[in-house]
Amino acid sequence: MKKIVYLVVALALVACSEDSTLDIKGMFSPQGETVNTRFEQSMAYNDSVGEIHLEMFSDEYTIYVCTDSHITRKTHKNLDYFMAQYLAAPLPKMALHLGDLIDAQKNYPCADSVLRQPGVAVNQAQSILRPFPLFITPGNHDIYFKQWPIYRDLFKTSAYWFDTNNGSKKLDLFICLDSAEGEIGTKQTAWLKNLLETKSKEGYRHIIVFTHTHLWKLDGSQGHTSNYALEASYELTSLLSKYGVEYVWSGHQHARQSVIFKGVQYLVLNATKDSEKGQSYMTAQMGEGISYQYFDFPKE
Amino acid sequence: MKKHLALFCALVLALPMLAAVHQPGFGDRKYSVTGMLEYSYNTTWGHHGNMDIQALMPINPHFEMEAKVQLSTANVYTGVVQLRPKFQVPVGELFVETDVLYKAVARNRLGDMTAALGVGYRMDYVSVTLGLFCRVIDNWDRSVHTDETYVVEPFNLLYRLEVFCRPQNNPWNLSFMFSNVDDYQMERMWQPLFMVGAWYDVADHWRLNFGVQCKPTGMFHLDATFYGATFRTGFTYKF
């Protein structure tokens, strides 16, 4: 019965705030820029900024990771808490948000005020100038209802890579993929393949891909979240495996999961959304190995 | 697991017995062989062609079996076995759809195995199926010495709604289908397929078939884009 309720209210679940308007047209045709267009615009920005190499001054550092905060103007206490924990943590560090920052339209000003704290860098150009870099990938809630231009104004790019270094020593490579509509598109796929072909030969310690939409639908209870087409799942997982990607971090389904397939570990994180059950965020301790830990958000 | 298997077998064997009295209609399908050629495109595999061979075996009026094979130039090979117990009701026909589909994705060195169980009802102009399926994806290169296991997607909804312009035993027809499964794929529940099919009986034993399928992506991200399309044509020989 629960599954049937999921089915019936599926449309409501994808647009579930008081600000949302159910845009049924979006189910049949793109209502804003498609992934190929967003990718082209992102590459134009990336080219204007140049490559991003983060100096960590150590071989070891911490990454704070959260996803699916779905903030509205009324509620964003978990994201506030996450940011407070991140800002209070000792250096070196950085943070990732895996998409669905906001719940629906009209909430970007609020998201901006939560994220833009002193020292926090929310885009590529700022990340080499400010001490607290925060990298974000778009989720479906972030771009539908024609919100890509607002996202782009704030965060500039949806597909990019950066690496971390300790002096002249290369540490880890991070690749952000735009999967906001459950598809990474032909242009981004070609870029990813080319990037991995080149970068996998440069001796990085770890290669990590982060994106919003999860590759596998492991947990049957999460019936309301959509995925990639199967062909795209097959191809993407094989590509990531071929070039030695170690981890894929994603969100979207609001339930924690971990699976290893073709040598790549796929971690899906719990949501950060205030009203969600089982909210948590993750910290990853980067060193010769990667150890990760989950932290529950405080209950009211 | 054994209990589930026993229950499943009992269901498959019992349903034909329930239909004690055979009535003419959908149960009169004949042994047939179908050959189809497909042109297909999707944004992942690009342009490719497929060859399909299907055999329908109506073993008795209450039980039929289908075997299907698809060979694709995308280096993907699919085999399907369907067992379909069925029985007439005062209006239309009830059937149980039991499918096992294996897709050998040689280009990515992995196998995708799906098993489905559904219940369907069809009348002259409409056919509806609802069910569940489970998917197991296995890496062909998996070493037993690692933590890696196969990927199990335990719950997926199977749905199929097909509407016909003419009664289904008409010598020609045009149909429109909305489903997440077709003859050679079982997509995740939020990845629907839209299909238009047509047939024309050109001679006593020969039927000409056409089909077009469109596969969007991102529909339930409320940002749908085109993902792929397939055009197919071929003949069925009815014995």
C-alpha cells in the first residue's frame, strides 16, 4: 500500500514546498537548458577561470559532504548546522554539496545567505582565494522550473574538475558531473572520457567523482527517485572503472547506500533535509586511504 | 526463498486449471515465428542496429510460452523466456506474465538478469499489465578475492498499458503503448517507454509488423529530454 501511495503522490514529492508549482510540461519536454547546454556554458566558465589546484599544505585533509538539503525560506537548520561544523573544523578541509540544495523556486536567496559566510568559496574562482572551499553539483530541484540561470549566477558551473596538492605533490582528483536530469549527455560523457584518459596517467592518489543522481537503485523503499537510463548506468560505471575512479559520491534518493561494482565504491548519502528521517552528513578523511564517517544531525 | 519458489510454481501451474472451460478468443493464438530488424539510437550507444527473433508457442489454450533473442551491433545480446498462463473471463482474458530476461552487455563486460511476475487483463481494445521485477547486475570480471558483489535492485514496478484501434484478432491494427518494459528491456519504473505498433496480415500465414519506440529521460526529474528511439519492422509466420 505504501508503494502505491508513493506512486500516486510521486509528482507532489518532486515539488514539495509551498513555493512549488507543479510544472507538468517538464515531464514531456525540457523546460530550461538541457544538460548539453549547461555543460557548454560550464566549460566556457571553466576555461575563463583556468585549472583549479587546491593547496592543502598537508597530505591529509578532511572533506565535509552533505546532500539533498532541500532548503526553503522557512527551514534550513540542518544545512546551517552542517556549515557551522564545517567552518569550525580544523584545516585543511573542504566541503561538497551533492545537489538539491533548494527545494523549489524562490529559495536561492535563502541558500545564498546560508552558504555565503566569511571565508567560504562557493565557486571556482573563489576557491583558490578563500580558506573554506565549498563545491556543489546541481540536483533536479536546483535546475527545474527554469532555475539554471539562477544556479549559474551563484555557482557558475555544473561540470568541472579540480585537484588537491601538497606543494608540488599531486594528491587527489575530484570530478563533478552534472546529472540533474538523470542524464549526463553526450558532450559531458566525451569530456569525462577524455579527462579520465589524461588524468588517470598523472599519478593521483585517489580519483573521486561526485554527482547528484545515484547510479544504482538498490533500495526498494526509495521508489520515488528516478535514475539514469539503464544503458547510461552500464556505460558510466564501466568508464569510471576503466580509469581507476575509486569512489562515486551521490545523493538524490535520501537513503544511505554503499556498493562496490567493478572496483568502484558507490556511496549514496542520507539527505540533509530538515523534515527527513535519518538525516546525516559524511566526513571523509583523505590520506593514503580514505576513511569516512557519518554524523546524524541533532534532533529538536 | 524455497517458499517463494514453491508459491510461484503453484501459481503458474494452478491458473490454467482454473480456466476449465476454453472459450474462443485470445487463447486461439497459433505457433509463430517472428523476425524483425531494428534501427536504434540512444545518446549512450549512438546509432546501432538490432536483429530480433521471436517464437510463440501456445502449448495449450491456457498456457503459452515465448522465447526471444535480440542481437545488437552495439555488442549487446538479449535473451528472454516468457511463460504466460491465461484464462478466459466473461469479458476478456486474465493472464499471468512471468518473464526472465538476460542481457549480456558485452561492450561493458557485465550481465543484467531480470525476473518479473505480473498480472494482466486484456479486452479487445485494451491490455493492462502490472507486476514487479527484480534485477541483478553482475560484473563479468569480478574477482572472488574482493569485497565486490553483484548489484541487486530488488524492487521495480512493471507496468504496461496498450490501447488498440481495432480488436486484437483483426487482420490489421494500430496500437499505442505506455510501459517501462518492452520485448528486450525492463527499465526502472521511472523510465517509461512510449511505443506505437502496427500489424497487417498480408496473407494467411504472414503478418507484417511495424513499431516505433521513444525513450525519454528525466521525466520524473520534471525536465524530460530525448534519450533514444527505435524503429522496427519485420514479418511473422503463423503455422
